[in-house]
Amino acid sequence: MTQKRMRWWQSIRWRLALGSVGVMVLAMILLVATAILAILYYYDSDQKTQLNELSETRAQQIGREYSHQLSIGETSAAALQKASVMTLPAAPLKNLQDQAFVNVVLGANNRIAYPTQSKVSSKQLMRTAQIRAIYAFITKYLDPSQKGSDITQFRNDLALAQNGDTVTDTLGNRWVFIIRPIFADGDSHHEVVGVLFVAPRSTVERSLPQYISNVGSVVLLALVVVALLAALGAILFARTITRPLEKMTVATRQMAVGDYNVRVQGQAMGELGELATTFNEMASQLHQDVETLREQELWRRELIMNITHDLATPLTAIAGLGEALVDGINQSREDYEATGRIIVRETLRLRRLVKDLHVMAKVEAGALHPQRTSLRMAALVDEAIAVLAPEFERVDVEPLNNISFELPQVEADADMITRVVSNLCDNALQHTPSGGQVVVDAQVRGAELLISVTDTGKGIPPELLARIFERFYRIDGSRQVQGGGGSGLGLSIVRAIVEAHGGRVWAENAPGMGARIIFTLPLVAAGQPSFADATTQPLQKIGLLATSQSGALPSEN
């Protein structure tokens, strides 16, 4: 499948980082705007208070000095000019709390009494530039030819001040100024001899106050720094989230192509750590399920192969013998009897194979339910050996039933336990040489009855004891090719039936003899209720998993 290429801005890492930075910057902008508005409001209030106090003090001082100059013979205009020069600072810009204030005194007919224009040296260049700026500002607003709302407003305020009223106003709703009348002798009960115009330097220059400009620059710089720090923090924070997700994405892609051993490695905490743990658990379970399916597929193929061969061998023999009978090859009675015995033997072999398949199908479906009745193992073993007597006679092997009739009874399914004994005896018979023995014995051990089937063959290689209960497993693989033996399901069926009864089964090599297969059945004490019917376990737990105990000879039934 072709994966669509993802753009960088579609990545959750960058989306989370950009989103975090955007939110942070927006919050900072709102915070900065609120702070600047608050600073402007309080700065404006403080500025007006300073203008009022400064102008009141200067106006009174100029008024008193004016009266003093008149008393020594100065003219009104000269007295106002000298009083202004002596009272106001040398520079017309008064610095007060980092704010430069403009001081201008207007006398009769709105003539400028202070500051005065004069030729200055280079050392006074700065002061001259300031004075010229003030003259240009005042001249503009006093020039009758100039028009405009601000100019009209200023002239009206000037007229009010000349009539004895103090006026505080703004130009353009932004730049504040104050015009205060100057009374003779500094007393408001005397005549107005002039007016004092006081304004921040920003009013004359129509610019932002230096304080606000500095604060704005600092705030802007802080905003940029905070935005960069927020971006860095957001990227690092996003990485803590997206890195585990990226690992899980890589692991998911590897799993999609069939690698079920992949795991997510990391130390993520919280929900991401829980997600990684859950993913690993899912991967483990999926790996187990896939392996089980693969093994079941191998079983299915092996089953088809083995069943095809095991069915073909007796069918071929029966067909060949039937054709011989039809063609009249057998002429004597002995030949007919021998042929009939072979046909019967092969037919019985087919029937055993079909029954084994039927039992294994029930085991696979979990439908093997024992119908328990009270049984004496001695009698049941006698019946099983009697059925197999012709086979024992054919290969000259002696069956021995050493189970005492006095042993306690067990509660079990008679047909199932008979099949167990028959399968074990037939399995032992296949591996016992001519002249040997197959011995069935039993003993009580605790709450169980141990039944063993021992042959006098060559035994089982120790390394194969753990595998002999697997389906279709044969120690001698050549027997399958040659057509001898059974279906390879005998011991798997034995184990399934025994475990359905709540017992155990294992195999060992008997000293001085051959292989010994042992299985147990629980005993029921007198007065106790019967065992509840047990359901067989799934086949993968019966036929695949190696028993923790010793195994037994591979059945070829």
C-alpha cells in the first residue's frame, strides 16, 4: 500500500508546537495590551497632576517676581520677561521624573515673553533648537491665518486663561497641556498680567512620551523573547508526546509487514506509557495467535498428508486383494482364508483410523465429555487384551494383565478407558520384538490409581520423551513411508482422554525392559459424589505443548 506523504505542517508535533506558541503569543499580546492601557491611564493621570502642580507653583513665582520688577521701575513687558527668566529654568524643557516639560509665558497681545530668541554659541545649540521648536509650535497656534480644530480649541483655551481661568486640555485627544493665568503678586485677586503654557515635550513634538516609548520597546522585546522561549518549550513538550507516538507508528508499520516480534521501547509516563504497554501486550498476543495459526496450518497440512497416506495404504491392499479374488488367482481354501484375513485386518485398521479422527475432532471442539461409571481396571484390561489377542499371536508377543482384582474401582467412561488401554497395548505391541511381553500393571498411590503398560522393546531415546504425545510424531519416520504402524494419533488421544478424566500421563524407560507408559485416574472415596464431567482442553494444549513429565512411545495407531 502506498502511503500518502505527510506535509510538515500536518505533523502533530508541529501542529501542537505552533498551536502552543500561538496561544502563548495571543495570551502575551492580551497581557501586554492590558498593561500598556493601564500604564497610559495612570501615566496620563500622573502627568496631569504634575502639570497642575508645576504650573501653579511657577505662575505664583512669576507673579510675585513680576510685582517686584514693577516696583523697581521696569515696564510691564520687561518686568514679565525678567520675572519669567529669573523664575523658570535656564532651559525651557523642565525634566521632571524623566519627562521634559515645555514652559512658555505669553504676555499682552499674546506676545512671547519666555523663552526669548537670541544668538547663541555652539554650546547652546541644543537649547536653541529646543527654543526654535517651541516658537514654531506656539507661532503656529497663535497665527490667525492658521485653521483647524486644534488651533481653534487652543485659542479658546488661551482666551479663558487670559480671563483668569486655568485650562487643562488635550490636542488631538492625545497630547495634554495646561494654560494657567499669571496674577500680579501671585494673588488670584489681582489682575492677569500673562499666561503660563506648560506641556510635556511630546505635546510639542506630537510624539509618544519617552517613558511610554521606552516601556513599549521593553515590552515588545520581552514579547519576542517570551515567544521564542514559548516556541522552544512547545517544541520540546511536543517531542515528549510525539516521540512515543512515532515509535508506535514505526512498530505498527513493522507489524503490518509481518514482523510480530516488534515492541515499543521507551519510558513514557501516563497515558502514553499505558498506550505503549497495551500495544506491547497486543503485539505479544497477536504474535502468539499468529504462531498458533501457523502451527495449526502445519497440523492441517500434516494431517492431510498423513491421513491421505494412511487411508491409501489399506485401501490399496484391499483393492489389490479384491482384484486377485475376482481374477481367480487364489485357488485353494487356504489362499482364500489368508486373503480374507488380510482384508479384515486392513478394514479394521481403517476403522481404527476413522475412530481416531473422530475422537481428535471431538478433542479439538472441546466436546469430549466422559460418561462416568464404576469400573474395575482388571476386567477392563482383560477385555481390551482379548480384542487384541489375534494381533499378539500374529507377532508372537505375550500380553500379561498383572492388575489385581482387589484394587479399588474408579469412576470413568468405559469406552474411553478401553480405547486408552487398547492404544497403549497396540503401541507397545508395535515396538516389542517377537518373543517379548507387554505387561499391564496398576497400583494405588494416594488418591490416584496408576496404570502402566510396559514392553520389552529397546525403549525411547531420552531426548524424545518430551515429544511423543504430539500428533503424528513417530520416532521411526521410515515406518510411515513403508506403510507400517498406525495413524500417529494414538498417544495424543490417550493424553486427551486421560486429562478429560482429571488424570495425568507420561512415559519412562523401565530398567531391564523397554518403554513404560503410565497414566493415572482419580479414585473416589466411599460416600463421596461422582466426579463432574470434565471438558477436554483445546488441542493445541494437548498435542502441541510438551508435558512437564516424561513422554511415552509414539503411537502408530
